[in-house]
Amino acid sequence: MLVSNTEGFVAALRAQSDRYHSRHPFHTAMNEGLLDRRQIQGWVANRFYYQENIPRKDAAILANCPDREVRRRWIRRIHDHDGTAEEEGGIEAWLRLGEAAGLTREEMWDERHVVPGVRFAVDAYVNFARTRPWVEAVASSLTELFAPDLMAERLKAFERFYTWIDPAGLAYFRARLTQAPRDVEHALEVVTEHCRTQDEQARAVAALSFKGDVLWSMLDAIDRAYPGSDRQGNG
Ligand code: AHQ
């Protein structure tokens, strides 16, 4: 059994940044202030389907994970999104982002704006967590290695270019600036602890690559459904 080194493994995970959706034309247009109101609303309404499914993805990992120590920490992710008696949580914060962008809570919950490509990608992610070995599902969450830079860039762009959105609606992204690095620290501990052989490490990198495709294809579908006036919707 060939045991591969941890540094090389983590470097291979980090190399997936090349495929992260921060580089997608829809996100670069967003961060350059090029999106119009309808495009922002379409993105918020479609991303809500992703957000409301994250707790179910994480619950699938908990259900498959035999390790109490991992579960005790992993369950925080569900609280971060569903909220608790003390905290409203990320799903509520995303609904407020939608209201700040001119959407109603009802049209976010009833998924009327969710396009097929977004539904397929999100459902594929939840089913991945349900059916793959739990450590591979943990590895797939490591796209968040690259999320803080994107959140910071997005916050700057919204505050500068999309001033028609009440800045209070951006609270969701501010929360991710601290939650994502905490989540990543735990997920990296799990995968470096459990993925020792070259085969295990290759499957973890493949899981992260799959998740990169999930996020990328969501934006392909949103970009196609909400083309800009200056761009003919081909990304
Ligand atoms: O808001 C995001 C979030 O709660 C999560 C959970 C995590 C996971 O478990 O896969 N991934 C993730 C992401 C969130 N926001 C995305 C964004 O661009 O706003 C980034 C996405 C990720 O990097 O996986």
C-alpha cells in the first residue's frame, strides 16, 4: 500500500482552485458590476435552492459518518444554515438577501425561478453525499478553501456596484467569511487523517473536482437563463 505524503495531497486539493466558480464569466461579470437587476435576482433565487439543500447534504454526511468526534463538529454546519433557538441561520439570511434584492420569500421558497441545470447540479451534490463514502463527501465540501476570497470580492462588488440592494442584505456573505475557514479546517483534518493511500487521495481530489463541476454548471445554467443586455447569455 503506497502511502502518499500529506503536503502533496493538500497541494493537489488546493490546485482545484483553477476550476473554482470564482473564475466563471457570470461571477467575473458580477464582481465587475456588469449584472443588471434581473440577473442578480435570478442568481439569488437559484442559489437559494443550493442553500436550502446544504443542511440536507450535511445531514447525509452525518448519517454515513461512524465517528462521533467528527459528527459533533460537523453538525455545526446544519445549525449555521437552519439556525437555532439563538441564531436565525444562513437560510433566513439568504431570504433576507433575496428581499433586499426585490424578491419575495414566497417566490424563493416555491422555487418558481429554479432552472433545470441548477436543480440537477444541486440534486447531484446531495445524492453524492448520500451515496458516496462519507470521507469523499467531506472532501467535496473543500471548494470552500477558495470561498473566503470570493466572498470578500463579492462583498466589495455589491457595496460598490449594486447599491440598490440594502447592505443589511449582505449579512450572509459576512458570516461565511468566518464560517467557511472554520469548516475548511475541520474538513482538511478529516481528509488528511482518512486519506492515506494514493487511491484514497485520488478519490478525494476527484470528489472536489466533481463539486467544482456542480458549482460551475449551476452558473452555466443561470447565465443561460439570465443573459445580460450586453452579453447574449452564452457566458
Ligand atoms: O454559502 C455557501 C455555503 O454555505 C457552502 C457550504 C459548502 C459545502 O458544504 O459545500 N460550500 C458552500 C458554498 C457557499 N457559497 C458559495 C458562494 O460562491 O457563495 C461557495 C460554496 C462553496 O465554495 O462550496
